[in-house]
Amino acid sequence: MEQGLSKKEQSHIHLSNSTKTMKPMPEILIEINMVRAVERDAIPFLTTRNNVVLTDATIPAECIRSVIEDRKYLHQAPLDYICVFDFEATCCDDDSLKYNEIIEFPVVIIDVKNKKIKAEFDTFVKPEIDPILHPFTT
């Protein structure tokens, strides 16, 4: 996996956009991060009329998301980013609320490799079922 996936003596690397159409299922399944391959590494892909995806370029190891053999992961690439959600909801110290409703929707995107926060988002949402917050909700 260190060198990526190359066509070797073949004219193209043959890919599928779905495991549902593969009969029989392959012994080894290699999942490609297509967004990274196309946008970051500018790898050209062509889809044929019968939905076979082709490329004549080498797919770098960084674009290989996972390798699965007999339903066991042989390789799984680390994540580039993690989205952390921390929903806040209505609450009370008794049984007066029938439902908890989201009142705050914060998200932080963490760049895993650089161990830094890449982006933050936070918004408040007005509850619809019980729009008056209980004093216990802080």
C-alpha cells in the first residue's frame, strides 16, 4: 500500500462505483477516497456506458481509504478530519417536559494530522414544542 495502486502492464485500473453490482464479490476490496483523488491529486477518471470506472493514472497510497480481505480490514487510512457535535437540549429537574428539543447546535472540525481546530460553527435553535425554557436549562 505504500506505493499506491498502479495499472502495472494493464492499460487502465478498473474500478466500480458500487459493490452491489460486483458478482461475485472480489476477494480483496480496495476503497478509494474519490474526493481526494479527483480534487487534490487531479487523477482523471472515466465512467464507461456499463458503469465501469477507469483511470490510467497511479492512485497514491494517500487516496486509499481501506483494504478489506474476507471482510477483515488489512489497511484503514487515518482520518484527515473529525467533526465533533455537542448538541444541547431542553431539560428540567422534574417530569414536566414531554420531549427534549435541541436548543444549541455546535460543531467543531478538527484537523487530525495537525491536531488543530480547522473550523467552528455554533447556532442556537428555538424549541418549537415547548418554546419557553425551563429555569433548570442553563
